[in-house]
Amino acid sequence: MTKKKVLVTGAAGFLGSHLCDRFIAEGYHVVGMDNLITGRMENIEHLMPLPDFEFCHHDVSKFVHVPGDLDYILHFASPASPIDYLKIPIQTLKVGSLGVHNLLGLARAKNARILIASTSEVYGDPLVHPQKEDYWGNVNPIGPRGVYDEAKRFQEAITMAYHTYHKLETRIVRIFNTYGPRMRLNDGRVLPAFIGQALRGEDLTVFGDGSQTRSFCYVDDLIEGIYRLLHSDYSGPVNIGNPDEITISQFAEEIIELTGTDQKVVYKPLPVNDPMQRQPNIDKAKAVLDWEPAVSRSEGLKITYDYFRSLPDTELHRKEHNNFDAYIK
Ligand code: UDP
């Protein structure tokens, strides 16, 4: 029997690489695509020798060609941390607009089902709490986060249009803050920032007064939710995240305890339009996918800390992303 074939865009990134692992483990043939602006070959090095894994170095904002049949497409290419999309705002907009358009076209041509990675950022700085899928959000289109938030909102709109107009099989996952091994230590997100600071013996930088909240999901739980969503028959957006909400100050304290660092917390100004609260309502995922997170924050943080600790010292002190300068135009 021929294997089902799946295209994963953003394959060398944090989530993309975990998705590739999962589909390989499930017996699929995986084509991993990445332009390596923020992705890292280290994340998929272990897959390169496998006959069922192919890597394609390509920017999906340009026409995407994949020879032969294709059963599924998972569009996970995009910068996803505020630091990254502030550095590369145009690419962020392009991958969420031109990129998704190319992939929807590819899905049509191949008669493939496509799942796109959306985000809790479509809710912006939410006025409804926790966030349910039927909340439309509170987004500043021209603020610093607008390039990401609006690209993702457009991405949902065009995906639904292809579903309605072309009857394409589409799935939309709204991903809430997720963490785990293969995050980049220098991507600016709060968890790698705090762990990196603890490992380097620096103070932990809490932005604002630290009363803003986030809800952190361990990567394996997220991948399970996405896998189930792809194979479900539900085409509306589905929140996947862990509802266990915590303030950023409390989170800093947890990292201090986990790492045993004797550094303290220092306060820095809150970035513009930084959402004050975020927690997924996951009733839809429970009902449609029979999914809920299984890994507690303490378990997940321990695994993630062990991963960061195992990295060579050069990683700890790296300021810029390795691939970034080489590929940025
Ligand atoms: N944050 C912080 N210190 C840092 C990095 C981030 O206090 O060194 C805060 C940030 O202002 C935000 C929260 O942590 O309120 C989560 O930030 P992150 O960039 O991880 O993701 P976001 O959910 O804001 O996209």
C-alpha cells in the first residue's frame, strides 16, 4: 500500500519539526518545506536520512511545486514570536497571505486536505475571557503586532473562502502559547527568555508589572490536538491550548524555582499592545476532538529545561539566529 503523503511548511521550526516527527511515526511520507529564515536544520537533522522524509528549501510566498500526489498540507511556516515578526514584518505578512494562497491553490490542484496554523493572536488584546472561537477579537491592525495578527486573520478568511467557494477540505487550528524542546533560546518569547537568563546567570526580565496572564501548553499536547483536528470532519476554527492560566510574575517565580537560580526579577516596560490576558476556552476541542491537555506545566517545564540545559554553551550566548542573516533578503 502506498503511504499517505503530507506537506509540512515551516518544517524546520519549533512546531513544524514536531509535526514532521509525528507524521513519520504514524507511517506517512513527509515533505518538509522551509526557507530557514527562522527555522533551523538542527530540528530536523535526525529525519534527513529517512527514506520517508524529504526536505525542500523553499519560500512558500513564491509558487509552491510538489511533484506527485499529496493527501494533506499543514501550513506552519511563519515567524511566530513578537521579536521575529518585528524584525521581518513584510515576510510575516507575505507568508500569511501570498504563502497561504499558494498552498490553498496547491491543495486544490492535488485534491488535498489543508490545515492552517492560526493563533490566539486573532483575538488580539481580548475583551472576552476566556476566549471562545466565536469571539471576533480586539486587534490593532497598525500596531507592532498587526503584521502577524492581521496576516493570520486574513489567512483564516481566505481559507474559509476556499472552503465555501471551492469546497476545499480545510481545517483551522488557533494555537495558544505553546512551549517545549526546540524553541529557540533567543526568539524573545517569555519561556526561553527566562530560562536563558537563568542559565546565563542574568536577572529575569518581566515586562510591565507582570500581572498580564498567559496559558502555556506543552508541545506534545498541541501536536496531538492538531493530529486529531486534521483527521476530524470539522472545518471551523478550533482553539488548542492549555487553560491553566498564570500571571507572568508567577511564571518568573516558577522558573526561578525550577532552575534554582539566585537571580532576581527586574521589571521592564510593557511592549505596545501586549495582551493583558489570554486563556483558551477548549470546550470545542473537547466536544469535537475528544481532546484536552495531558501534560501539567511542572512536567512540561522540567522536560523543556532539561532540553535547554543540554544545549552547547554557544547556543546560550547566541544573539542572532544563525540562519537569519544568511537568508534574509
Ligand atoms: N515577557 C516578559 N519578559 C520577557 C519576554 C516576554 O515579561 O523577557 C512577557 C510579554 O510581555 C508577554 C508575555 O511575557 O506579556 C508572553 O510573551 P511572549 O513573547 O512569550 O508571547 P505573546 O503571548 O505575548 O505572543
